[in-house]
Amino acid sequence: MTTVLLPRPAGTDADATLLERHGVSPVADPYVEIIPLLDEATMAARRRLAALLPDAALVITSARALRALIDHTDVDRGTRVYAIGTTSANACRQAGFPDVRMPEDGANNVALTRLLARELPAAIVIPRSSAAPSSLVDDLRALGITVHDAVLYATSTVPEAPASVPVLRAGGFDAVIVRSGSAARALARFVPDWPALTRVVAAGRSTALVLRELGIPVSAIAAQPDSATVVATTLRTLEGSTA
């Protein structure tokens, strides 16, 4: 059976569900871990964020960023939310936010910036990882929007080699789906010599750039980061490798 490695933090995984529906065996393994920032200064910042909402809108670029916010912050569910794509939007609705908006012309920072340029909320809050680039924050501030940039969690490579590493080193996976620069760096640490026949699918150009900088060959780049697009890209890549 075709097997695909999903190197990412533990938890529910929409990619795995879709792969299984297509007869592909997914192996999710936590190559990276999420570390909530709960020090005194960050907790004080969380309280200030809660006081800003719902007058300020919320910008969610990943379900993980949403979880990092609502797990430790009392967020008013009446807040308007701008989500980068379908996965993030669904996570927001499931968390109880009724007013969720998302760009119709793409699930990426450029499309999200265009949407916010049209609607121009006076102020927004962006929860994110310490590893996330600040380019979106800079672009939105350039529009004249007051941006509260909230670094609420960090991602880190796990200290011990995941169980799947020997299999990956031996070329035992048909493909790997990489969703973040953090996952790319973890792969490079544990698998310095990439197996020639293992395809690599990047869920976006920024992740692909990190992979290439690390010397990991990129077989395909998903046009959008939602699970349907990423899995479809992976399936096409696997079909091409067996043609």
C-alpha cells in the first residue's frame, strides 16, 4: 500500500482523513511540538488582547494559531474573524465564531491582504507562532490598519528522533507532506540524506523555499494550503512517480 508521512504536531489531521479515503496509508508522526507561551508577560498580553475584542477583528492564519489563542485567552465569540482559508474558517466556526470571512480568490497571505484592504477594519489581532514571518503584519500595517501582533506559541523540533525516522531514511515512504518551515527543519535534522525515491509535497511556496534551502528536493507545491488541494497535489505526484 502507498504510504505518506505527515511530520507535524500530534492531533486531528484532515490530510490523514482524506488520504485514507483515497486508499493511501497516512503515518502522522510528531516531528515538531507546540509550546504555548505562558510566561507572565505573555499572559498579561493575552489579557490586553481579550480587552481589545470584539472591537478589533481577529485574523486567523491557521487552526493552530486559533487554538493557541482560545485555549488560554477569554475571547469574545462575537468578534469578526478573517480566516486565511477553508480549514481555518471551519475551525473558527466550530469554536463558536459566527462571523467568519475568508478570501474567495485564494488561501494565502496575498488574498487575505486584498480582502482586508477592501473591508479595512480599524484594528485587528493576529495570533501567531514565534517562527511565523511578520510579512503579513507589515503588509496590513501598510494599509493603515492598527495591527496587534500576538506571538502566543513556539514550535520546536522534538528532542528525540520520531519512530518513523528509520523507515524514512530507508526510503520506506512514498511521499512526505510538509506543511511548515518548522517541519522542514525537523526533517533535515533527522534525515540529512534524503531518500531519492521519496516525493516531497510542500503546502505552499514559503515551505518549499525552506525545504530547498535545507537541501531537500521538492517534488510538488500545492497551490493552496487546504487539505483538499494538498492531498490532490500529493496524489497527482504519486501517480506521476509510478507512470
